[in-house]
Amino acid sequence: MSLPPLVPEDLDRAELGRVQLRRIRRLVERVYRDSSYYRGLMDAANLRPADVTSLDVFRERFPFSTKQDFLADQEAHPPFGARLSVPREKVALINLTGGTSGQGQEAYGRTQADVHTLGYLHALPWVRVGLRPGHTMLNCVPTGGMTTGGWGPSEGIRIAGAMGLTPPAALSTEAKVELMLRFRPIHFIYASTNFMHRLTEVLVELGHTPREAFPDLAGVFIAAEGYPTAWAERVQDLWGCTLHEGYGSTQCVGFAAATGTAGAVGPDGGRGVMDFFETMTLCEVIDPETGAHVGSGEEGELVVTNLTVEASPVIRFRTGDRVRFFAAADRGTAFGGIECGGVGRFDDMMKIRGNNVWPDAVDASVFSFPEVAEYVGRVFTGEGGRTECELRVAFRNRCDAQKLTGAIGSAVKARTNVSMSVVVVDRSELPEFTYKARRWSDERQQGYRL
Amino acid sequence: MTDTAAGDSVRILRDMQRLADELCGSADPLMRGQAEFLKGRIAALASIAGADLSQDEGGQQ
């Protein structure tokens, strides 16, 4: 009954498939019995639990779900939706997605067991690459709130048996550096891509050489934003350890994929690969137009199924994330995987300072001011390595521009949780959009130079 | 933990789960809450170790 170890080199793909099928069958039986959402989906597809006799049947016949499906379910069955598969009193933690899409926040119940799983799916990638009991780990990802990513790191650090150094998000980077120095030795760092960049810059500005100031580091681990490979190599050189990356989300209850010991830079200096944690999450990569599975080396949309989640399991959930897929057979390991550094979106969502920001949400805020004729926005890496957002706004006619810029900034902040500077420009400086407006540019990677 | 014990971890965790279940019947609400916490942790550990999730929850919708 016990699982093979979660080390790709030691894992047998056929055995992994048997574990996945057993878990899928139990999951499907359970949700068909306990969730009218999933029962309705299966009935509509003329699929019964007993029909799921292979992973192929599951992949071919179990219907997809999307964010919009979950929001509609919640609207009809508040607050968790009918996909909640346990009695409400068994929910020990409420998770919500960020809510900046302008579409609504998905709600997830977590049982006591799910909370542990959530922590495990943060600890797993870190322990795989060197975090050990007794280590001190710096966690720079904002803690708490209602997302899984806000709760997972602290749970994960405890599960790993390590000591968590988790400075408040509001603390300046300089103050965080002071804490790092005070609580040395530091063995592991977890941060967003952008904050890892910022932290490196500030350390160097303060006169430190990271690899000398923190010689005990087993690894640095980033998530959430893309980066150029030259930057990744420079980070490894400056810190004197391997750079790692993970892919995770609230829907995945933590990380669904992460780099192994080789790290985020491939042996040829190109991009590394994140291994799927396929005993815990079934990952598929599909063509978003046809729904067909893509081939190894191709890009597609990541679809995830939680194999061990009790309260609010997602089954064949379309993430909207664009990934490059590598099949296990092509990698010589038991796990499939996705390319490091380049996870993008099929919609226009941008990940800014840990917030999911959809241009539609900014549009709604900016154009709620009738004086606005047009605007464009850009996100970039500013002085000191900070992620900055700028809105260049043109007004229709004479108005109190100064008063309006402040009001627009506040409205955008309230809607997206991201502070953006507002600059007034002449209408002639902004483009004319004749088809679909492409108001945003993401220039952050150009700014990642160390 | 020896290799033998590691291979048998699901059985051990299931035994622990049954013991935690007994504590969940406590009349003391604080003990009951802590026992539920413990039982949940053990259930997840068993799942991570290779067991399937309990089928006895549910009946929600």
C-alpha cells in the first residue's frame, strides 16, 4: 500500500499510473456520492464512477471545469458551491483566490487533513532539494490572508522540521536583510522571482556578497513570475547555490511541480524542467482550442486534478496557465514536467507583487472616470529592482488632472491591490486600438540584470 | 524509523487514527478540537504515505 519515494530517478512509471488510477477511482466515487456539482457534470457526460476503469477513460470522458464554472456553482450554492464534498462543519480553513480578476473569488474549504496536505505540498519541493530539519528558512512570500499561498509556506516549513524566518510583508527589504543577518545561518530562501531580484540588489548595495554572507545556503526557491536564463545563472553565481522554481496555486493546494536537484538552469545553460508531483496531482497539458493533449516539447494549457484533497477537490480544472510540456518518457524519469521560467497565461492576467491582475479589472477602474479618453499601462523593474506599474492616462478635455490622477490611482489600488503611478499624457501619445485593445506591456524581464 | 517501519507506515498511521478517533469522543470541547486536528494530520500523513482518503466523510450535497 505504501507509495514509491517521490524521487523521479527511483520511481517506476507503471507503478505511478496504478497509484493514480486507484486514487482517481476513489475520488470519482466519492464526489459522485457527495457533490452534486461533480455528479451533475458526470451525469451530463453519461459517465458513472464504475466507467472509470483506466486513466485514459478519465482523461477522455471526465468533463473539464473552469473558474467560471466554479463561480457559477458558488452563486447557486453559496458559499462553497456544491463541489464541497464534506459536511461544512468539517471545514477547518477557508481559502479564497485573489479576487483581482474582476470575475470573483473561488472559495475552497480545507479539512484538517487538507491543511496538512497544503503544508506538505509546500514542504515537498523544498525538502527534495535540500531543506532539512534544523535548517533556518527565510520565507519572503506574504503570509496569511485567504489564499493557499499565504498559509502554505509556514505550514510547510513546520512540516519540514525547519525554523521559519518570515518577516512581515510591510517590512522594508533593508530591514529584511538585517533579520537575515541576525538569524544566520540561513539555509534556504523562498521568494517571488521579483523579490529574489530585489533582495539580491539590496544585499549588494549594502556591500554584501551574498555567497559570503550566507555560505550555508542549500538553495533559493522562486515562484510566480518568469525570468531570463542569464538572470538565473547570475543569481546562482551571486548566491553560490542552486536556483529552484516551483509551480503552484490555490487550486493545486500548494505546488504541483518543482525543480529537482538540477535546478532551474538546464545543463546546457538553457531552461530547466519542473517535475510534476504526480502522486498528489494529476497534471495534463492540452490544446486550449481542441482539448486534445499536446505532445512532448509543445506548449499548452495546464489542467490539474487533486488526488488527495478532501473538502474542495478540483477535477480536470483548466488553469489558464500556458506551459511547455515534457513527457516522462522523453525525460528518462517517471515524472512529466514543464519548462522553468516561462509559465504564462492564455488570458492577459499578470502576476504583480503576488497579486493576480487582469487588465479588465484595471480597465473597469480607469474607465469608471468618464473624463478618461484612453490609457496604457506597463509593469517594469524599476530602480532598486522593485516591480513598478505605470498608467499613462489621456483625458478627453480640460479637467482637474491632478485630482483625477489621485482618484484613479486609488480606484485601481482598491480593485487590484496594486499601487500604480498615474501619469497624464496627451491623447496623441497613446495608440489607437482598432481591434482588441492591448493596453499593457510587461517589461520586467528586461530589468532583471544583476 | 527503520526501513521495515517505513514500509508499514500506513498501518501504523491507521492505528494512530483509530486512537485519535477515540479522543474525538471526549466531552471536553477543547480536547475534542485538538483530537480532530490530530486525526486530520494523521489522515493526511496516511494519504501521503500511500493510503487513500477515507470514504466515510461526505453526505454534503
